[in-house]
Amino acid sequence: MRSLSVTDGTGVGAPRALLRRELLLAVRTPLDTVMPLLFFAVVVLLFPLAVGPDRSELTAIAPGAIWIAILLASVLSMNRLFRADADSGFIDQVRVEGASLAGLVAVKVASHWLCVALPLLVLLPLIAAPLGLPESGIPDLLATVALGSATLFLLGGAMESLALSSRGGGILIALLLLPLCVPVLIFGTTALQAKQLGMTTAPHLSMLGGLFLLAATLCPFASAAALRISLD
């Protein structure tokens, strides 16, 4: 693929150029986007088969089933976030041109969210019906998944950058990422459970929003530092 300069002399065009590059790469490699979505759908739809025809039991486990599937799909999708760019020398090019590695991380995570999580949000209303989730709970479901998935991807980016120099990168990412995702899993699940009980989801959404802001503030810089260590 033709080399892409990431700066325009002023640095103003760098984020836009990087985002355009990432979206073009996603279009050229659709399997990297489709596979996590298929994995999520298969995992979620296995729960009705395992539980059986008991609608009340299925509805009770639906929040946990959805979030476990999202968590596993997130781990699967993060495996090659930086690997190809590191192997091709693109990250070194970014460093030579003086562009911000933290900015690169932020743009890559944002484009990854647009390519994976955004289609997932479109898919969720179709998945909710077989799990017995009411239509009234779909807006809260979308809000929790939007915030939670963004946090998971930011954490996953940090873990992927740490595991970049490891041969067993995928397994290492999972081992590092899963414990950090427990708060997102808890608040995402309890938000949906609160909605099922007719309670407000505002406290849970606030916690998910706080976790996202914390991850958005810290993770790009942590990822940039880990990339420098992995590539030096």
C-alpha cells in the first residue's frame, strides 16, 4: 500500500488523514469488521438454545449474556489493532514525522469503534427480541453499549500495545484485558437489570460515562508509551 504522510506541516491535517487511512483499511479488509459481529451474534443466540423455552429465565440472563458476548467480541477484535502498522513500519513513520503517538492511538480506537461498535449498535435491536428484552429497554441498551464498548476498546488498545512484542499476543491481551473490564461489565449489566425492574438507569450510565472519560484521558498516553517500549 502507498505510504501515507500523517502531517501537513502544521499538524492540523494529521487526525483527519489518519482517520481516512484507517477507514479505507477497514473497507479493504472487511473480515476484520465482520468477524467480531458474527462472533457476537452467535454467542448471544446460543443462550436461548441453552436456556430453553422458559421466557422469564431467558429475560433474566439476557443482560449478562449480551455483555459477555460484547466483552469477548471486543477481545477478539483488538488482536490486530497495531500489529499490521508495526510490521509495515507505519508507526515508525509516524514517530519520524513528529506526529503524536497518543493521537494515532486515539484515531485508531475511534475508527475501530466506528467500524465494529457502530454496526453492533445497529444489530442490537434485532438481537434483543430473541432474548426477551422489551422494546422500551432498547434506548438504554444502546446507551450502555455505546459507552461501554468505547471504554473496552480504549482499554484493549492499551493492552494490545503492551502485548505487541509478545508472540502470544492474543492470549496475553485477553489475560490483561478481562480483569480491567469487570467494572464495565458490572455497570453495563446492572443498568439493563435496573431497566427490567422499572428503576432508573441514570446512576449506571453515569458510572459508565465516568469510566469512559477516565479511559479516554489515560489510555491513549499509556498506549503511546507502551508502543515506544515495544518498538524500541
